[in-house]
Amino acid sequence: MMPDKIPIWKVEVVTQNLSYLLAGLEMTLVLAILSMLLGVLLGLLIAAARMSRFLIVRALAGFYVDIWRSTPFLAQILWVFFALPIVTGFRISAFAAGIICLSCHASAYLAEVFRAGILSIAGGQRHAALALGMTRMQAARRIILPQAVTRMLPAIGSQSINLVKESALVSVINLQELMWHAQTLAGFTMRSIEVLTAAALIYAALTYPQALLVNYLHRRFVVNS
Amino acid sequence: MPYIWRFDVVIANLPILLQGLWMTCALTVLSMVIGLVVGLVVALFRLSGWRILAVPATVFTELFRTTPLLVQVVWIFTVLPLMTGVALSPFFSGLVALGLNVAAFMAEIYRTGIYSVDRGQRHAAHALGMTNAQTMRRIVLPQAVMRMVPPMAAMWVALFKDTSILATIGVVELMYEARYLASDTFRPLEIFTAVAVVYFALAYPQSLLVNRLYERFRVRE
């Protein structure tokens, strides 16, 4: 079966409504940047908790990481938006649900990145630093962290890419980011070919430079170390 | 008034959820097979050295790796029929989208696996008089495959979770059933919690296995 007529690409549908798509892009950027910042902060706390000396703290932090990493993001966003308000009694906005979910999700993955980065250095080098008379803080600051941080950079970059891609899913709770704007515009103009392709290209334009940066950081800091 | 949990709602609808779960598992297996096969072809194209094959293969992997899966799924479900005139069911569009998405990541796993074998070994094999094919079969591939196993297993777990995205185009898998039941029974808390537990119970042991694999196949050079 062939289509009635070969579809003609009407790029002007996108160019004329570009400001509408860009409004969605703005929300996507706000979501990605804010969640990344919160995710890094929360991830540091969780990583520290996972290396705590107390078993109960370690176990709780481990459970937190496993829950966020072993369930689909879609299940998480629907749970936070629809189920959490029933537990707490507070209704939350789609924006709040999106930020909570994206940053907690990112924090679980980032906590593992931080932990793996620190563990990859700790050990012999830490003992050597302590043997040279450094305090534990000095060893961490001068020996372990500088090496660990550079090794973590590519993995942190990958998480940032994932966050941008995952943020498209919050459109299911009607949080009006790029994907929501694209689907709405596609429905409104009946030109899903151009609009959805444009959305895909905008996402690629957001993440591809990050991917190149990750590759560069990987070559620079991981492979050569 | 304290909220009263009603997990009997979940029990009563268990057959529906299990049916969804079956579909989720079927989707995971089928897209993994597609991904493994198509990914291998794409990787071979990229490694072929012929630009006419390598460039499209690179564009394919980069496009599928840099755009959200949701965009890919919706694109293949709504745009592809408009362009080709072939309308696929939600199941097949979802399968194609997931399969191609996995293929893009698999192609990178194959490629980096092969590149990760030290170049010196290839040169040594050549110096010993092996042909290219012999070097590949006897020296490079046996080591490369070992290094591909852990990331492939990790991909499998990610895929299992990602199948849930197909609910948005109406593929009747676990997440779709969950959303349907949540609005049908007015019990989103119990239903969504139960479904999250099901995903967790299935994905968590698998991710433990992935960790074991990373330990087991760690490269020592």
C-alpha cells in the first residue's frame, strides 16, 4: 500500500512555530540543568552515606540507589505524581514531580559514579599518603579527589546526556517541555512528520555536543591514566 | 482521615498485570534479538573501512544514541506510516523502535569491544604470519567477546525497564495495564506501587548479576 501521495515536507510548519517549540526547549533545559545540579548534590550525599562506617546508613543508601536504578523512569514519574500525593496528603505540581523524579533518578546513578571513582583511587595511594604523614583530609584533598574527579568526568557527562533524554518522559504527566510541545504542535498542525523530526533534531543538537565532550574527556583522563 | 491501603485491588487484578508482564518480557527478548543482530551489522559497516557503509552506520548510531527513546517510539509510530504508507500496529512500531535503539547501543559495544583489544596483539599475530581473518578469529574476537558480555547484560536490564515507554503508544504491556488499572479502580497508589515492586523484583536480581559479570570479566592486562 502506498500513501495517497508522496508526502511533501513542509518545513515552514516548524519555522513558523519555532517559538512554540523553543518555549518547550526552555523548559527542557530548566529541567535538565536544575535536576543535574540537585542530582550532583544529592548524589554526593548518597555516595558518602554508602561509604559510611555505620551499617544502617550504608544499607539505607544502598536501598535508595537500587530502587531508583531498578525501576523504569516512567513508573517513578507516575508514582511520584499520582501515588505520592495520596501518601503525603499534599498535591504537587507536574513541575515539582518532574524535578523530584529527575534529580532523584540522576542522584542514584551519580552516587554510583562518585563511589566507583573514589574507590578506584583509594587503597594503595591512600595508604602511601597516610604513610607520608598526611592527615586523612589531606590525603583525600591532595591525592584521591583530584584523580577521582577527573576519572569521574566522562561518566558524569553521560549522566547529563541521559538526563536530557529522560526529561522527555515527563511529558506523560503534562509537564510542558519540548516533547509535550512537539506532540501538541504535531496534533494541532497535523504535520507530525516535520514537527517530530524537528524535535528529534533539537534533542540531538542538545546531546551530541555533550557526547563529543564525553569522548574527549574519556580519551584525556581515563584511557591515558 | 488516614488512608486505607487496599492491596486486594491489586490481587483482584493480578491476572491483568501478569498478562502485561508477559508482554513486557516478550518485548525485552524480541528487541534484544533484533538489537544483537542489527547492531552487529551496523558495527561491521562502521568497521568495514568503506565510507559508503561507515557513514550511514555512524549517522544511525549517533541519531539513536542522542535522541530520547520516547521521541524515537513516537516518531516510528506516527511519522513512519506517513512517509512509507505502511501502518504498523503499536506492537510492531514499538518493537522496531526498541530494536533499533538497542541496535545502536549494541553496535557501540561490539565496536569498542573489538577496539579494546590492544593493537599490539594484532600486530604480533600478523607478524607471526596469520591472515586478517585468522587474527580476528583466534586473537581479537575471543578477548573482545569477553569484554562485551558485561555491557550487553547491562543493556539488557536497561531494555527491560525501557519497554515501559511503549505504553505511551498503546502497547499493552505492564505499564500500560498499570495506568489502565490505576484510573479504572481509582487506586493509583496501590497499583503503581505494586507495579514498581514487580519491576524492581525482576530488574534488581538481574543488575546484581551484571555486577557479578563485571567482576568476573574484568580485564587484567
